[in-house]
Amino acid sequence: MSLLPFLIVSIISTGAALGLRGRPALATLVGLAGLVVTLLAALAIRPGERLVIGGAAVATTEFMRLFLVLCSTCGIGLALLGAAAGTRRDAPAVMLGTLATAGLALSLPDARVAVLAATAGGLIGVLVTLTPGAARVGATVGIREVRAVIIAGSLALAAAAWIQRPLDDLVVQPQVFGLAYLAFAIAIAVRFGVIPFHFWAARLADAAPEVTIPVVTAWGPAALAVVGLAWIDQLVAPILPEVGPERAVLIGVGIATIVLATFAAWIQDDLEHVLGYSIMGDAGVIVLGLAALGTEAWTPVRVWILAFVVARSAFAAWCAAMRATFWTGRLDDLQGWARHSPPLVVALVLVIIGSIGLPGFAAWDARVSIVNQLFGGPLTVLMLLALLGPIAYYARLLMIGVRRPLGGTAAEHWRPRWPAVDLTRARTSAETVVRVNRGASTALLALLLAALAVGTSAGLFGVPEAAAGVAPGLQGESQIEPPSP
Amino acid sequence: MNPAIGAVAVGVLVGAVIAVSVRDGRIAVVGLLTMLVFSPIVTDPIGTPLALAARLAGGVLAAYLLWIAVRGGGMTSGSRIGWPAEALLALGAFVVGLGTHGLGATALGPVEAQAAGFALAALCVVPVATGRDVLRIGIGLFVLLQAALLVRVGLDGNPSELEQLVTAGLIAALGGSVAALAYAARSDGPGGFDLASEPRPRLRRPQDARRDAPRPAEAALITDR
């Protein structure tokens, strides 16, 4: 089965990178090589395969393949940026571990097993909180993340187990299905750290490097969201098209997150927190998507999930490039950044287009579709306006960039430079070339990931087709058609 | 109710009560190990040898990783109401679990599993919600995860071998995560496993990017591990 090489490579690479963490340069090299091989293995996955291992089915889908390919590509870019910016050594290992567990979770038709795999992936992310020189603060941030991951996993497992058996003699069907549905959706909300479950996610930006924030708060939770969406679509939606109070709760959580997280991102004073809250705000759309029961929500939510993980990774890449170029992430110290580095301006504009989208883009249409399914009349217009809220914090970043720079700057040059190379000292010369091109190389990487985000948002790479595909295990079978609400 | 499975379920509860009650980190880990070793046996029929071996290996590995973090000593805050009160709480929840087997429909698993799951869920609330040190919160999370796994067995019956394998990996990963965090907290000056005090000034992020590439603090940390 073509998924097995991917799992084997990613798991072995994770172990190797973690085992070598005492030698940071080697661990980073192994992690980067592992990510490249993982990308190749993801590209080699053939959709539509099915295998029974240990009494449980494992199946591949086009969506899973695309998710893994996009995340692996983003992972290579982020790991390179992390290496250039001096980010802590565990970042590639955490990316590999998250990819491995996401691949497993997305290939398991049984939600009870998939939830366990997605939860294990969340635990690997805790390594990025171990802050050198501030171990206790890092441990505090980390244990709160573990708490959120385990609470979410336990809630989702209990919900999945509750209604995944013959329930012919169940007396109070609507209530049981409604509670199970709410529990699973809340579990996904907790994993994303959306408001009001955001305390741990907000603090994560205190300790984790920017390149790892989307891995922990977007990639892993997105895999759980895809599992949850398939579970809802197969088990809840066909039986219970109307779950009023439960949907109201989720809609409330989604709206509160979109509005408040956008505002929070707007008022932050450093890039990492802007990034953290921006991920939170976009995750609110996924929570709204979970509230939209029915087959009409299936494709838009999955399109948005793909656009979301790539766009947030691209924004993280831009933040890392900013830090690598200007030696700071504090917005007060970044005045005039746009005057100094035009490629980073282009990258940010592409990130804005990729994350918000343009009319006609797949991601734009997906968000409009989700909102249209949930609201009607003037409320639809208000929600669509709220979804444009991220423009506020992006505009603030651009305005800071065009202000007059503070006196004196240690910023790296954005143009590539080629210092004299001494062939008798090849290693020293290579290090010099890398060092003097830090600004140029990180800006280029940020540009590439931003372009990938625009492509994904526009629906290239077969995003709409992959998102419209059936869940694992349903190939060859007709998808369950729930009664229309 | 099967007396043999009931006895194993009691073993699970004893381990969990010890883990959440005591103040000595090492004894807490021993209690946790007891819970993790007995939990996979609360099934009817008992799982396949491969599944059982995977779960036992995962549990022992998790406990060993935690042991590495606590073997040098270190106290957790433990229960403020004492082990008898915790045991009574668990007993009450156990009875509730017995009385609600299936949660509204016919269950496929043993009643003891759901009862033990309910008892563990009741035990984990206080450590998870109000724990003020890494080890206590971590132990509470182990108990919570085990509660969900037992309720799942009680409702849906025996998990497949693959599910047991993934579960073992999850338990080992949780052990590794909590151990790494506990070790990090304990190695950061006096204060043992305590969380950083709050309110506190926001952590000034270390400069990830700086001209002086090697950072002494991180280099020192590497040699520790």
C-alpha cells in the first residue's frame, strides 16, 4: 500500500531527528532530509487503496494525499526558514511527527482510531515549547497545550464511541446524537484553541518559534477536524438533520472567534501573537463549517481547511523571514520594514490574497458557501464583512512598514550578495555566503510559500476535486445522503 | 458482572487513587503504572496477545519516562482532601457507571469497564482543572485519557489490534511529553515541578535570530539531556 512508505519514512525521520537533538546541526539536517523524503512519499500515495491491518481498515484518498503534500511542502519551507532564523532544533521533528500522525488519522475510516492518532500528533508538538533559558515558563505553556490536546482527544473519543454501535433500542435518540455531535465539535474547537478555549493557544506564542505555531495550532487540529467532519457526515447528519441548540452553540463559538480573534490580532505588539490570533480567527470558520450539518457543507469546509493550513503556514513563513531579516518581531521596532525589503512586501500581499482570497477563488467561495448555509438576510452580509476583518491587521502591518524607519538599522539586505569565495576554506566561505544572504534567502522562501498559499486558495493543485471526494473507506460505496434539513 | 474483571477494575482504581493522592512523585508514578498495566485487561473477552503486549509496552514505557523525570526526587501537590475521600469519590462514580451501562442503549463491552471509566473521570477532574504543578496535571491527564479509553471499551467492546497499537503509541507519547515538561520544570531552579507563577510579565521571547549563532543557554541544555 502506497501509504505505508509515507508512514514509515515520517515516523523513522521523527525518531532520528529527536534522537539526534543533542547535536542540533545534524538533527536539523536529518529533519530536513526527512521532510524532503516525506514529500516524495506523499506524492507517491495512490488514492483509492484499502488495506486491513490488525482488524481495522486503512484507506487512502485524494484529499489525504493533497493535505500531506501541501503540509510537507510547507514544512520544508518552514524548516529551512527556521534553520536560517536560528529556530530551536525540534521544529523539523515536530513537523515530521505531526505529518505522520495526520497521515494515519486521515487514512482511518474508524473515527475512534483516527482520534487517537490525531491526539498523539498533538502531543509531539509540545517539544517546541521547551524554551532554552526559561524552562519553567516553557513547561507551563507546554503542559497547558498537553491538557488541551488530551481533553479534546478524550472528548472526541467518548463522543465517537457513544454512537458508533447499533443504537436501535436507544430511547432518546435526538438528545444522544446531539450531545455526541456537540462533544466532538467542541473537542475540535479546543484543539484549535478558538475562543473561549484559547488560553493555551494564546500563551503558546510566548514560547514557541513562529515557524512551529501553525504546525501545532493548524496542521494537527486540521487533521482532527477532517476526521470529525467525516464522522458527522456519516453518523450524525443522516440521522439528525436538526440539532438546534447544539448548532447554536457552535455558531456562537465560531462568530465570537472570528470577531474577537481578529481584534486581538489587530492589537498585538509582536508578530508571533499576531500570527497566533490570526490562526485562531481563521479556525473559527471551520467551527462554523461544523455547525452547517449536511452534505452541502462537506466540500466547502474541506476546501477551507486546505487553504487554511497553507495560508497560515505562509504567514508564519513571512513572520520568520521578518525576524531573520530585521532581528526582531516587535512591531514597534519594525517601522519602515517595507521600505527596506520590497520582497517581503510582495510576500505579505500574496499572504493576504491567499488567506482572504478573491471573488472566484475556491477558498473565498467556500467561506461564502458556509456562511450562506448558516445565515440568511442581513446576517449573511454582516458575517461576510466579519470574514474580511483580517484586512485590518494586515493593513496595520503594512502601515507600520511604510512609516519612517527608526534611526539606525541592523537589517539584512534583501538583495543577494556574493562575497569573495576562498576555495581553500570552502566551509567558511559557504557559511559566509549563507550569512550575508540571510535576508534574501528567507524572503525568497516566504515568497514561495505565499505563492503556494495563493495557488491553494485559488483552487489550483486539484483542491476542489480532492475536497469533494468521499471519506476514507467509502470508495466504491455511495456516500450516505442525509435528509435535507 | 464478572468478578475477575471487577477485581482488575478495582486494581485500576487503586492505582489511580494512589496516583492522584500522594505527594511523593515516585509513588505517584508507581500508582500510575499500576493503573496503566491493569487497564487493558478490563475487557471481555481479553484482548489478543499482540494487542495486550502493545498496551503493556506503551504503559510501561510511559511510566519509565516519567520515572526518569521524578527519580531524583520531587514532590507533587497531591490531594488536599486525602486518599480516603478520593477513594470514596471514585467509588461513587463507579456505582454511577454500573447503573448507566450503555448510556441509553445496549452496550457491547463489560459493565466494569464503563464503571471504572466513570470512576477515573471523577478522579481526574481536580488535578486537571486545578493542578498547580506539571506532574500533577500530567497525572490527571493520564487518568482522563484512561477514563475515555475504558468508557470506549465499555460501550463498544474490544478495540481492534490496530486501535490498541495506536493507543499504546498515544500513551507512550503522553508519557514522553509530560516527562520532558516535568524534567524541564524541575531543572529550572528551585520550585520542583511547579508551574511558572502568574500573574507574571509576558515572557520576552529569546531572539531566535541573532548574529551570534551559538547560544550558551541552549548549548548547556543540550549537554544535560
